[in-house]
Amino acid sequence: MEKTLTRKDLIFKEAAGLFQSQGYVGTSMRDLATKVGLKPSSFYSHIKSKHEILETICNQSAARFLSGLEQIKNSIDDPFDQWIATVDLHISIAFENPSAITVFNDEWRHLEGDSLTYFLSQRKIYQQGVVGVIKSAILSGKMRDLDPNLVFNTMIGATRWLHFISSPGKASAERIAGQVQELLLSGLKKES
Amino acid sequence: MEKTLTRKDLIFKEAAGLFQSQGYVGTSMRDLATKVGLKPSSFYSHIKSKHEILETICNQSAARFLSGLEQIKNSIDDPFDQWIATVDLHISIAFENPSAITVFNDEWRHLEGDSLTYFLSQRKIYQQGVVGVIKSAILSGKMRDLDPNLVFNTMIGATRWLHFISSPGKASAERIAGQVQELLLSGLKKES
DNA sequence: TATATTTGCGAACGATCATTCGTAAATATG
DNA sequence: CATATTTACGAATGATCGTTCGCAAATATA
């Protein structure tokens, strides 16, 4: 048994926060050192490079989305309900892990070589998974017949600003989640 | 009469493209010099600093949104139709000026001091303007009663991925625009 | 043509970047 | 307690950053 948060994990956590507010390139190892309470040179007993930090955070985020989707597929049968749960997944990840969301959305572009290739493959797998859910929901007759990739991207974008909300109370978070779901499901037009 | 594109404008244009793909911090003056066909030191006959480039691009984008909104308010009476036109505004800006969109959405965070203050004030004015449209549309009874700022942010996000589409044909762009509008207006649920 | 202004460039500046290395303190292991 | 391993640090390295400066070429002005 160890401390639940190893120093390595602390580095990743603080880095995610800094990458969110300043961007990967805009965050220096000195910034991170100050945040963690170490000198810059001390990092290299724990990690290999700055790139490794970005890589780890990106992969953790990708895994979070993929495992969430797997769980949805395993526990819910109706494809339209799977879709609703997927939107909820994005909303709750945005609230529970805001900095990782930003890195997952934006900062992965600074990955290079194999890290980039792997991340993009994971991302593609995830998108194809969600698109599969959307296609099934359309076939089931419960979802409007729109381009599945367009639906995917629009949903991603529509839930993408939530992580800006600093720390919503639980009630507030649920109210927001409910309204976003309603907007995506029923649209803005009254009495359609 | 001069050339329609001054060297200064060319610098801003190429910079916007680089800022989009590499980020502001990730783009060096040497990168930009290569793109424009100058040596790094030659920039400073035309511009004051790298910051000035970002500032100019951000302000141009803000002005583009604000003037678009003004025109909508002046030419359309019904608030719900104003809302639809606003969404169209975002979609068409995303297609017509993709790199400026990214800078407007993401890179403004690297502004500093007065530039940042001014940009945020312009952005706030714009948001308040659109929120006003939304409130009126709700009052008119044609729009569902959701939190106006939530509607604003969700729309911003939902149209935020469009600039990734490299160069859609006009037909394709209109098809995409139509589907995004339909999704936002009528939602995903069939027979609501 | 003579002169003034704009534009471009090579070289260099100080600052900051991620990272390495030798070494010392701290900690774990026997 | 003695030894081995992990962790932290100060100093330095080479690279790259935005920017400045003096000077030449190009261009506009007269």
C-alpha cells in the first residue's frame, strides 16, 4: 500500500491543469516545477520528458472515453438510450476532469511520431464507436436521420464549453446537463 | 489605389493560418518568416511585435462577429429569425475564415494587458447581444425556455468544429449548415 | 538625376527553453 | 548499523526564442 497519489501522478495532475490554462507549449518545466514544489531538474528522476507528460495525459483521457463507451454498450440495449448515456458521459467527464478534457480536445496536436499515431488511432476508434451508436439509433427509428459524423462532432462541440464552469454545485451541474440534453434531443424550436 | 493585399495584411493572413495549426506560442517568427518569404528581422519594418499580430487577428475576428450581429438586428425583425441568422453567421464565418475562428476561440488567451481587456470586453458585448436575441425569441414564444447563456455556449461549441473541414464545396457547405441548423432547432429525437 | 523614405537582411543580443550530469540528501533494504 | 536505491538539486549545455541594430538595396519623391 502506498499513498494514493504518487509523486508521478501529482506531476501529471498539475501538468494537466497548467496545460489547460496555458497550453502545452506555453507551459515550461519551470512553471510545472513551481506548481509541484520541485526544481526543474528533479523531474527527470520521475519522468522521461515533457512529451511523456502530454502523451500520458492524452492517453488517459482517451482511455476514459473508450472505457465509458464500452460500459454503456455493455449495460444498455436500446441504441437511443446508449446515445443519451454517451452525451451524459461527455458531460460528466467535463465536470469531473476538466483539465484532461482540454488536453484531449486541443493539446494532443503537439504529440509527435508514434505517440500521435497511437492517440489518433484511439480517437478514431472512439469516434467510430459513437458513430455506430448513432447509426443504430437512426435505424431504430427513434433518431432523426442526420449525418452521423456531423452529429458526433456537434455533440462534442456542444459539450466542450462545460469545463469552463469552474466548480458547479451538484445541483447546478445536473441542471446544466439536463438542459444540454434537452437542447440536443428536442431542439430549440417550441412545439416542433 | 494599391495592391488589394498589402504586405502587412499578408503577414496577418499567414500568421492566422500558422496560429491555427500550431498555436500562437508554438509558432515562431522564423516559421512565419519562411511562410511569408522574408527573413525574421524584416518583419519589424511592418509590425511592432508578435503580440501585435495576435491582437490584430483577434480584434478583426471580434469585429467580424459584432458587425454580423448588428446587420442581423437591423435587417430582421422577428427574434427567432434573428437567432437562426446568428447561427448561420457562425457557420459561414467558420467556412469563410477558418483560421481566424480558431484564433478567436482559443488563442486569445495569450493576449496580455490592455489587449486582453479590450478583447474580453468586445467578446462580452457580443455574447450579451446574442443572449438578448435568445431572450427575445423565448419571450416571443417560439423558442424553448432554456438558460440563454447555456444556449449561446452550446451553439458556439456546436459550430466550432466546422472549421476543421478543409474546403467544402458550396453544396456540401450548405448541406452541413442545414443539418446543424436542423439539429439545433428540432433536436435529434424523431417525432418529438 | 538627386534625395528621402521604405523595405529587407545578416549578425548579434539577452532571455528562456528542455534536458543532462555529478553529487548530496533522503529513504528503503539487508 | 551498513549498504543500496531512490529522490532532489545546482550548475551548465546547446538550442531556440523574440527582438534590435547598422547597413544596403529598392522604391518613391522632387
